[in-house]
Amino acid sequence: MFANRLVQLIEDHADKLAEGLLYKLQHDPRCQQFVRKVPVLELKSRTYEIYRHLGDWLLNKTESEIEERFVGVGIRRAHQNVPYSDLYWAVVATKDYLWEYFEREGLFEEPLELLGELNLLHNLERFFDRALYFAAIGYEKVRKETDAEVAAAMAVAR
């Protein structure tokens, strides 16, 4: 199936894709605080891990496993004081970078393989949408805790 070959291609080129995405994020004005606050090694390794194991993320991971991973990402980014809009855009850029890669490689030119491509694209959209949702939950959890701490400190100060 063509979709399996696409996933294999992404996994095989995960290092190159992670490097390219890192460059893209570093030069995107919407991610400037993100790349300043998230260590480069962490950013590259997280991106590499997603690309390298994309088939597993798309086909084998349960929603609760995706939730656990990306709530954790949201928590880490909130503790790093990354603006949520930068976090959101970085995930969108990760998805967009795959589209750009597919287009550069001329991978969507065979009409007979359209069904496999559509299925892969649907799975990619679902994965990244869930990643954003669960990262938002983790991020908001930290913000609520911080707000509660500030409110408690203000009450004590009165």
C-alpha cells in the first residue's frame, strides 16, 4: 500500500525531517519565543521521535497513550513559559512540514493511490489534532495551578 510506503519514507528520513523542521521553526516569527525557551536538543529529539515512529503513533497508539504524551508536552511547555500560541503553531508547523516534504518529493502524483493517501492524511490530521488538544490540557492544567497559587498568596498577603 502506498500509504505504508509514505510512512516508511517519513520514518527513514526522520533525522533529515527533524533538522528541516528545526530550521523552519527557528526562522518562523510565530515561533520565536518557542525556540528561545525550548532547548534545541529537546526540540529536535521530540520531533525526531514523532517522525521516526509515525507509523506506531498513527496505527498502534491508543488515544490514552497520545493523551499521556501530549498532556506532558503541554505541561513542559507551560513550565518553560512558552506562549500557548507558539506551542500551537509549532505543532501546526510540524504537520505542514510533512505536507511540504510530500510535495517536494512528488509523492501525490499517482491517481490510483489516492485512497491510500487520503487514509494516511486523515490519520495524520487526527493525530496532530489530538496532540494539540492534549497539549492544551496539560498547558491549561499548569496555568490553573499557577493561578490558584497566586490567588492563595494574595489571600495570605491581605
